[in-house]
Amino acid sequence: MAETAERMTRGGVILGYARYIKKKWGKDGLEQCQRAVGMPNAKILEDGWYPEKVNCDVLHWIADNHGRDEVFKAAVYTVNGNGVIAFAARMAGIRNVLDRGVEDYRRNFNFGEIKVNVGDGRATITLTDSPFDELDCYSWQGAFQGVLDMCKLRGKVEQTECTFKGGKSCVYEMTWDK
């Protein structure tokens, strides 16, 4: 993907986190977050483009006010937020959902690259030039866990390489029971 001047994220990603915040900490929590990230009256549009920094600022607000584990939970929730999609995911299977995830990444972010290698009971997911900071890495781990949950698979996701710890890419190993 060609490098652009500013890393941008589609509004749907930010709205997913906003829905989690509102569900977990109510309208007041959402308003506090919006003020903290400098968007107190902003109407985020699902298909609008926003600086990636806004998305990361939301993640930092969650971590700073409620703990890092809530970032993970917010990402799981964001992936699983639509019951119809979750039902379709179970029918489609993990391989198809991960393939669709590659398409979704390209549709929602104007930077970085994602590669997925799916095997029997495992997948390796590589993000290159994507995470903004280490907290963003943690949210990706939660998002990938959300994929497992959405597909009703028992498993885990571990980050095995990180650009913020000297790696060339951020690599996640996803394993599940067959």
C-alpha cells in the first residue's frame, strides 16, 4: 500500500470503541472520552476518515481511566458488536472470516498491511507498518480474540513479535481447538 501523508482510520472503527464506552460507562463516560480526545461535539461518520491518532487517543483514554485490560475487552466487543455478522461468521468458518478481515483492514485503514496464513487449528497474522503504539498492539490482540469468539471457537491469541520491541512486524499467533 502506498505511504500517505497522514495515517487515517475509517469512522466505523472509532464508533465501535465509542459503543463499548457508552455501554460500559454510559453517556457520561462517552462524553468524558470525547472531551479528552479533543472531539467533544464531533459526529463521527461510519464511512468518514479520521486521523489514526484519534483512534489511539480513544484507546489511551480507556487504558488511562479503566485499565489496559479494558482495551482488550473493547476490541473483542467491537469485533463481536453485530449479532447478525457473528451468526454469519459461524456459518462461514474461521478461514473465510480471516480472509474477510484482510479486506476489512484495507477498507478501514489507509496504512500498513495485514497478511494471514491459516493452517489446521492455527493462524499467523502479520501486521506491517500498522500499530501506532504498544497499546494499539494490545487492541489488535483483542480484535483477533474477538474473531475466535465470533466464530465460537475456543482458543487464544498471543503476540509473538512486536515492532515496538525490535521486530520487523507485529505478529500474532492464533490457535483454537478443532
